[in-house]
Amino acid sequence: MAQLQELLRLAHTPNPQMQSATQQLSSLELQPGFGAALLALLQSCGEALLAQAAAIYLKNFLQRRWQSLEDREMLRDSLVPVALAAEKPVRKQLCAAVEESTELALQDLDRWPQLLPQLVSAHSASRSNAQGALELAHAALRQLRAEGRHVEMSRQARCFAEVLGPMHLELWRLACDRVVSDIPDRESIELLLAATQVLFDLSRLVMVDQVQENLQTYMQGILALLQRLAPNAASSELLQELCGLLAMWLSRYGEVLEAFVGRSVEAVWSLLIKLDESTEHDALVISAIAVLSSVSCQEWQASPFKDPTVLAAICERVVLPNLKLRASDLELFQDDLQEYIARDVEGNDIQTRRWAAIDLVRSLRRRHDKETCEFVVTCIQRVLRETVADPRSAAICKHACIHLVISMAGSTGGQSIQSPGGLATEFFKEQLGPELLAVQAPPQGTSVEAVLFKAACLKFLTVLRNILPAELMLGVLPVLPLLLQAEHPLLHSYAAICANVLTTVQERVHEPGALPLWRPRYRREQLGPMLLQMIPTMLQILVEGRSIPKNTHLIRALLAWLNFLGPTVPPELVVKILQSLTQLVRALPSSGSGHAEFVHLLFGSLALALKAHSTAGSTAVVFPMVEQLWVSQVEDLLPYCYQIMGLMLDLGHSPVPLYGELLPKILAPDLWQAPGKVPGLVRLLRAFFAKVDFFRSVLQPAMGEIFARFQQALGNRQSASAAVGLLCAAFRFLPFELYCNHFQAALEACLTRLEGIKAPELEKDLVVALSIFVHVYGDPTVLCVALNQLKEGLFERFLMEVWLPGTYRIQLLQRRKICIFGLIRVMHLPMPPKVLEACCQALLRLLRLRQAGHPVLIFEELFNNRPLFLCKRSEGINPGDEFQVAYNHLDQAELKEDVWDVLPEIQDVPTAKVAVKQALAQLGEVLSKVEGMTRALEEILR
């Protein structure tokens, strides 16, 4: 015990022996009884800091070792009495330890039979233990706070409520009476806080009988506390939890809470009008507004929002004040512009007053759309009239009105609003359009309010881009290049963001007799001139560093513009883009990137520029930079270096002889040890394979090393999927005689890997790879013989256990295409009737795609011009989604969206049907042996 105490002291205080003590504790963890020794120390320790250190270590120990401990039950039963007897800081850590130890217990409450009796007896023995018992109950109920509504979890909630209910109700009554009738003391507030958290846990999944039977008591306490308890540092957390509980109840159990709806709104209203705009009340205001949102979006027999005065008061006293810029917003704007932008346009404002107010308006619209719209219009008109005399106040109020209109986007309630965009269009024409269109030169040195207002105008266009009419958006285009030249980073960032999103707007086109198509709303000839005008300005800002350091919004916009413009970018501009981007790459820190997203977007833009106009001149700009990266060996940038080199080799204007000298260096074993580098190396090797006619003399002697690197990557869980990508590349581009000596060994390595660890994603990748092999090679017999030589009957077993089940997981349509034709080739092999029938069923699954419960021919989905690659990351072979290393795969460095589409000649429905029929023609006799197969195929291909 003395040794343990000394090690804990040394491990939790800065001293020269700290690391050694930590290592010794890690060794002691492996000895039986270590957890019991920590608990014994906690029971006997009178030193507060040592007890705290022991509690923290116990929590972490249980988190690390819980599954492997043999004395789990003893530790679990001993935790509760030790925690109840501990001081508050120690108890907090032990509650966290209880959360770890109950991870499995709440799956089956019978595994911890002592828990509930211990909690109840602790309260019965001493009222002073009440708060500790509630805190421990809250910790033990962690699983009930998880997402989902599992039936077993609902049963656990009922069991807890049945045993703990009477104790909880008694404590609730006593604490509420004390807080409401007397001057609230911290002890009573903390007790109520713990009781509220447990009440939330018990009722989150289901309104348990104990809570429903005593709902009157609980609701009286909640409403009284909300109305009478003054918000301050001691009570704010309790009030926030009460509002969260009430919002959850009203949204889920409306039929039970019907009688309390009016009083709930009154109580929350009385709380909200007490709160000022200080940041310490933000969380409480958000929770209180959430209660109003929960009520307003539902139908009630006596809805409090049917009264026009209530709606007017909500708009005036709750919505508008919380949409306005506050002093804290202006401070953030001045001190941390990056964070301000993140909250304003990146979706990081979900826990802000502004978002809560917008959500309230949207909730009001669900049941009271017309009335809400009328009040919003009236409110906006009044605010704009009152602020005419004060320009500074007008800018801030207009800023609030902009967000108020954003919250009303799509409303059909305003009868007087007849334009296609409704209120949004009229507001822009009257208030925002004149402000933006008045810009005749790049804004320089404007006031804070003016900058924020112009930025809000751009945000308005960005958020409502799908609602506002196209002619209105196109009318603003001439202003965006001027705003991109603005001195202030906020303005040129928002101008770039707005121009970025315009390139992504899609609209649904309905043509007679055809499926609906999704097409870009704005054509290249509409946006192209503006974007080509903005690109040089963008490059100048980035190179000169006249913006936020490593401004991801600018480089992301550049990438989107290059993707949108494609080959229409003039060659001389491409060279300028490449010169600027390579200059930015060279300016990156030599020790690493430091700004991962910026670097990723930077290399993506570089790849798109190379593809826009691939000439010897453009490649000559990039190649010295790539050589510099190769020589400097900057770990974070090397994966990009490999992929850019592979792209340049594919494009065909690189100094090809130099690549032959690089091949041995690419195959160095140490390079393949880092999983993050493997996808880039595979991309570069694939470029070698694609030019096999030129590189055959260097590839042939290197095949042994290539397949050795394949097996090395396959053995690492994080790079295994990329390794199968290398196998796909070999099958796709190399002649069989070049790798035939390694084919069987590669198959054996894959099967060994699959036997070791269940890996569904890897199985799916292997199915695609072998489908490519049998299609390209043309004869599946080679595959069958190779597998059966490894083990008799292995091919049939692999087909039934891996290949055919793997077809269930292939969702990306281009991959399905190759799997269809690969499976048809496999079906030419002689096989038992049960295997043939399984192959036929898999083929039917691949040919059909179920949408909205209806079977649709796969090729009709494939060629109707809808976006096909939204799920590319989860379907990509390179790398696997489950263990993806961040930023190690550059989509833009590919010449086509799906590199494994080995049937590019099939790009329309008639061609697809003809190809399938021709492939199946030789299987007519075989297919006739499977009942219903011929009829099913005819139905699909009809």
C-alpha cells in the first residue's frame, strides 16, 4: 500500500521521477488485485490530493482494463460505498469510473444486483448521502442517454424507476420546497441538479409509470423553479437542465403534457425576460428557447401561440434580440476572425442564441406559418423605420433582419408576397440589393458595422442560393469580383464562399417521358467570365498573405471554380495558377503542413489545374516543386507528392525516363511502413502500370518487390484496402504473364488476411478486384485453378462465403457494373446446381437497385445524369473507409471519377442492355436450369 501511495504521488506531480512512476504503475496494473488495492487506498486515505490521484487512476484503469479483469463483480460492488463516502471531487471521478464499469451492466441489470439496493440503503441511512446516490445513479444510467430507443434499455429504465422512484420523489419534494420557499442554498440547488439529471435519464426513452403517476408533483416543481429561481452563477446550470428536461418531455410526450403547455410557456417566458445578453447566460437562453420551439411545432387543443399577442411578443422580445449582434460578437470579430467565420458560415453556431432563435421561427412556421410571416414582416418594417437616423444601429439591426428573413425562407404564409422567392426576394430587392449593387470599387477601410452588414448580405445569398431566383443571383455577379478585392478578410472570404456555392447549385429538370434529371442551374458561360476574373485576385491574396493565415475558404473556392470551369480555363491562366500554387507549397513549413485542410485543398487545386491544360509547359512548372518535396522528405506532404507525380505521368508530359530511375526508390520497404503514404504510392505505381509498354523493362524485374510491398501493406489494418487497390491496378493494366508468378501468392495472402480478422470492407474490395481480373483476362479458369491448388474445393467455398455475399455490400453503381460482367464470366465455369443458383440470385441483386420499395434496372440509375459518387469515400477501394488515414487520398489526382470503371464503352441504357444480353447469350442453357431465372432476366432487361 505504501508503494502504491508513493507511486501515485510521483506520477501526479511534476518531478524527475514522474515518467518512471507512471511506468511502474502500468506494470502493477497487470497484477491481480490492483483495482481492489486502489479502492482500499481510497477508503483509508485522509489526504485529499492523494485520494484525487487514486480516483483518477482508478477511472482510467477501469477504462483500459475492464474487459480483461477477473474481479469485475467485486470492484463493481465496492465502488458504490467508496464513492458515497468520498468527498465531492473524488466522488466525481468515481462516478466516471462507474460509467466505465457499467458499460456492460446496463445491457443486463441482473449482472449488478447490488447496485439499486446500495443506492436506496445509502439514502435511507443518511440524508447527507442523497446527492451522492443521485450522482451515482446518473452515472449508472449512461446507456439510457445514448442514441436510439432499444427495447432492453427501456426495460432498464422501468426497473430503475420502480426501485429508485420513491427515493427520488421524496428528495425532489424536499429540495423544491427548500429552494422555492427559502433563500436557495448551494447544497439544495446541487441536489436538485442531480435529481433533474436522473429524471431526464429515466424518462428519455419512455415515460415510465413512476414519473407519469407523479407528473403533477414534478411539473409543479419545474414550473415553480423556472418562475421563482433567480438566474445566477449557482442556479444557471440547474435552470438549464430543467429547460432541457421540459423541452424533451414536451416534444416526446405531448399527450401527457397537454395540461401543462400554457403554464410551461409562461414559466419559460418569465425566465427569458430576466436574462440579459451577457455570455454567461447563453446556454440557459438556448435551453429556454428550445422549450418554446418544442411547443410551437406541435398541435395542441389550446395552443398558447394562437393568441396573436403571444406571437408578437415572441418575435419582439425573444427572436429579434437574440438575432442581433452583441458586444461579445463584435469582440470575437475583432479578436478571432477565423472563429467568427466558423460560427457564422461553417455551421459551428448550432449552440448559439442566434441559431436557437432561427430554430424557434422555423418551429413556429410549422403550425402558424401565415401569422408568423405577418409578424416577421411587421417587425422588420418597424425595426428599419426606427433605425434610419443612426447608421451604426441600422447596420446592426439590418444584420438581425437578414437572419430573421433567412429563418423564414420558403414560407408560403405571406399573402402579399407573390414573387418566386417570397419574402426573401422582396427583402433582398428592397434592402440588400441596393447596398451590394452600390459597390463600384473594392471596399477599403470601412467601419466594422459596414463590413459586417455587407458580409451578412453575402451570407444571405449563400444560404438562400436555392430559393432566390436565378436572374437575381446573376444580377449580383459583377459585384463579387470587387468584394473579393476588399481589404478586410471577412469580405473577400464571404465573396469567395458565395461564388463557390453558386457553382454547386443543382435544379431538377423534368422532361416528357424521361426520369427527372439533376443539372447545374448556372452554366459555364454564365459564371465563367466572373470566375476567370476572380481567380487572379484570389491567387494574389493567397500568395501575398493578405488574408487570414491559411484561409481554407479561399483555397476551397479556387478548387470549386477549377472543377466547374474544367478545360475552359485559358492555358496562360493555368500556368499562372500553377506558379502561384507551387509557390504556396514551397512556403509550407518544412517540419510539416500545420494546416491539414488547407494543404489538402491546395494540392487538390494543383491537380485540377494540371488536368485543365496538360502541356509540357505546365508540367515544367510543377515538377521542380515535386522534386523538392521528394528530396526534403516532409512526411505530411509526401503522400500528395506521390499522387501529383502519378497524375503527371498519366497526363504524359513528364520527363518519363526520370520516373524509371525513381521506381526502385518508390519500392523501398521503409516508405510502405507508414499507412498514410501507401495510397499515394499505389497511385504512383498505377501510373507506371498504365504505361506498361514504356516501363516494361523496369517493371518486369521489379515485380517481386512490388508484390512484396503489396503483402507488406496488406498486413497493416490501415493500409489493407489500399493494398487491394494495388492488386486492382495490376489486374487492370498489366498483362498476366508479367505477374503470373505472383498471382497465387497474392491470393493466398488475401485469404489469410480475411481469415485472421473479419473485414467486410476488405472482402468487398477483393470482390471488385477479382471481377476486374476475370473480365480483363477473359478466362475465370485461371482463378479457379489457382485457388483450388491452394486447397481442394477452395474456389467454390470462396465463391459462396466471400464473393457472392460481397455483392450485397457493393452500392457504388460503377462498381456494380464491373461486378455484373465479372460474375457472368465466372458463371461459365462448371459448378454444382446450388452454387449456380446462388450465382444467379447474386446476379439479379446486382442488376436490380431497390428505390422507395420498387426494383429499378441498375443501368437506368447509372445513366440518368444524377450525382453518382456522393458515397465515394465509403465505397472507395483506396483507402478503406473504416481505417482511413486523414488526407491521404486526393480525389482530384484521378483522371476519372471512378478509376475502376473498366467498361467505359457502356455509358447509356441501350448499350448496357445490349452488353448484358450478349454476355448472357452463351449462358442460355445454364440459366434455364435455374427455375424462374430466364423470366426474371427478361423482366429486368425488357
